[in-house]
Amino acid sequence: MKARKTVLAAALALAGPAQAESVVEMYGTAFPYFDSAETKNATTGAAVPPAGERPTQLPSTAYTGQNDLKRTRITVGTSNWGFRGYEDLAPGLRAVWQLESGFQLDQNVGPGIGARDSKVGLQSPVWGEIFMGQWDTPYKYISLPVNPLRAGYVFDRTAITGNPGFGVGNTTTQFTRIGAKPDASFDRRQGNSVQYWTPTWGGLNFRVQHSVNEGTGAVAAGGPIVKPVVNAFSAVWNWGQLSLRYAYEEHKDYFGMSQIGGSAAGTATNQHSKDTGSKIVWLYRIGNTRFTGLYERLKYSNDDSGAGQVREYKRDAWYFVLEQFFSGNKFSIFGSYGQAKDGDCSRVGPFACVTNGLGAKYYTLGWIYRFSKRTEFVMSYYKMDNKLSGQYSPGPMVNAATIAPGADTQAFGLGLWHTF
């Protein structure tokens, strides 16, 4: 690790004979991925289910039948470039910080400086670490090692988990609610946050996070005052090659239900909301075989009193990966499978609520060759198989902001992963 550090400042003198070490490190990840992708089988007007059989959360106009033409593209996943460091303040106490930005290798417009995980805080081996800034929530954090590659990418677990479908993006970076689809996402890098991480006791550690209600105000003119808050918690237990993890996240007044088929947020009949996510993750390696996965439940609830409105939706999903290593970990093959259920919903009053065909199945198959500990080559095939009304997607296409109901994504590609 020391060989990878770029030390810009060290051993700054304090008053008296004692000295405090101050270290700054530059780091980064570059992961360009070249693939050929398309969507097929979008549900056409002739196949739209009739009223009573069609999902209550989708109007008939949502079924555009639009597919994305086959195209080649380059994506960069979680490519990043950053600086981090610490200063020793006293025996057993450090100031820690990080400033991380997107590394847009493909020259597409990306987030600005500090738009990724960034923080300033205090750290101690006795009581842990507390910091303020923008960071992956504990709910997101426990899932990061599930995938074979150590960085997020277009065809990872977020295609089928962390979002409820309905065209909600795979991941988001926000500091409060924005009144758009990402408000329903549970794969979040959350700004305006305070996090506390405990030390590890017997392989067990915890993280808690609170994102403040800086977005307090009325969503609609004359409407109720809402106070958007995100709270999250995780517990991780590591024992040898086994890791068991649990996380819970709660969004207050983010109105995720309003983004996936509920009524407008912040009105006289829809004053407040509460959305929750619960997730179990497992990581296990025995010999040359690694098995990982997760099971998740997302639940969206509006405090809605409008007759006939969809007030609540919940759905379960699961995802697992099997990876087999060869030649002393020099290369491996992997496959993954995930499934999102149709879910269940309820409406205000004595009205039936239908969720038929909202689910999806997800498959990947790939091969990784490791040139070194810092450089890997990957080749993979992936497919999202949506049901008649499903809108899950492994990555952004071009023709439409939201994938059409029933559209299946299919792609094949290769990439190079490097850290520095």
C-alpha cells in the first residue's frame, strides 16, 4: 500500500517536541467498458393488458412499444479520481478527509469535483469514526463486494436491486429529494450526511447515517411542509471467508411512491411519505469458489387520502453470483442471476390493486483475467428479461429517458479495470 501512495506532505511539526504526521494520498479507478447493446420485445399497443389486468401504477399510454436500436457504446462505471489523507491530532486520534470526483474517460458530461464520496471527520481505534459529507449510505455499502469486480459497472447488481423498476435509475447521488425518479432509489450516495462507524469487535461492526432535512419546505404551493430525511443502518459480521450483512434504510418525505404510480406529492390529500428498504447480504469463499448474493424488500408508502389512489407498493428481489477461480486466481469465470417479483400494492378505499407483470429476470456471464492486483480484463454477456409491464434496466440507453414496459436489454462487451 505504501508503494502506491503519493505523499504530498508529511511530519508537520506541532508546538513542542511532538510531531503529528500528515499524509495526503492520490488514488483512482479507471474502468472503460465497451459493449454492444439493444432492447427488444417492448410491449406494443396490441399486447397492452386491459383495464383490471394491467398494473394499476401504469397507464395504457406508458406502453410505447419503443425499442432501442443496437449500438456500441463506452461506459465508465464508477471510474474515479480522488485525494484522501489524515493528520494525527493526538495519540489515538486522527482527522481524516477525502475528496473524490468522477473520472470521465469517455468524455461524456459527468459530475464535478467532489461529486463522489467526500468527507471530513475524526477517527479513533477506540471509538471508531464520525464524519460529515457526502458518502455511500450503509445500505449501499454492504452490497459493494457482491460483484466480481471491485468497482460498480453498467451490468452489476444495481440493475435488479436497489430500485423498484418503473424506470428508476440504478443509482443516485443526492443531498435531498428532487421531485424525480431518483427519489425512489435505494442505491444512494447521500449528501448533507453525518455517518458514524464503530470499531470492529470480534468481526462485528456497525454503521449509522443521517441525512439532514435541509430540503424542508412545501412541495406544492400552499401544500404541507415536508422534511425530507434519509436514515440508514448496517451491521456486518466477518468470520474467516464468510461475511453476513444486514442493512435498513428509511426515506421520510421523499415520496418515492409518487414517482412509481402514486399521486402527486405534498398536496392536501398526500401530505407525507415513508419509504423503506431492508436487505440481507452474504459473501462466502471456499477454496476456489466464491458465492455471494442478497435478498431485498423495498416498500413505498404515501400518506394519501384520495379515493382510488395507489397508496402503497412493496416488492422483493434477490440476486446471486457464482465465481470460479483458476490458476491461483489468475483468471475466473462468473455467472449471476437475479429476479424482481411483481410485488403487491394497495389503494385508498375499496378498490383492487393490480401488479401483474411488473417483475423481471436478470442474467450475466463473464470472464476475468488478472494481469496484476491492480489491472484486470473482463468480458461479459448480460440480459434483462422484463415481464410484460416490467421496466428494469442494466444501464442507460439513448432513445428514451425511461425504458419502455416489457423491453428486454441484451448486450455483450469487454473492459479494462485499473486502480492507481
